Amino acid sequence: MSEQTAGQAAEQQTVETARAAPAGAGGIAAGPVGLDDVAALDAAEAELDDLDAALRRLEAGTYGRCERCGDDMAAEQLARRPLARLCPRHAA
């Protein structure tokens, strides 16, 4: 069996499993998981990682300082991007 065929078989199994799954508590049945779903999950995980890092900086007293040069970031920058780790000079 080729890799493409194995991948297609795995995708078909996912679709069949999702179709056979009962509706969730909200009454909506789960659908197949696609690449867009995986990309959205990856983006959400990255945002949570950034949020966790910002909370750690807040607890450490370093929130609002550039991680590269240590300079304080402008309040306007933090208002626009509260999870920013770098000042505009180093973010570019």
C-alpha cells in the first residue's frame, strides 16, 4: 500500500468514525477533521502559549519589557499587542 493510499485510508476512517459518532451534548454531530481544523488548533495553542508567557512575565515583574534589550515598551504598543515580547525595534 502506498503512502498516499494509507493516508487516504486514514482519512476515510476518520470520516466514517465522525459520521458514526452520536451527536454531542449540544446536538451537533462531530464532522471530519480537516487541515483547516488542525491549523486553527495550532494557532489557538500558539496563542495560549503566548498568553502563558505573558502571565509568567507579569508574575516575574518583566511584563512590558523587551526580551531582547530590556527596554520598557510603550503603553500604546502593549494596548495594541498585549502579548508582545519585543519592542518595535527588535520585532521587525
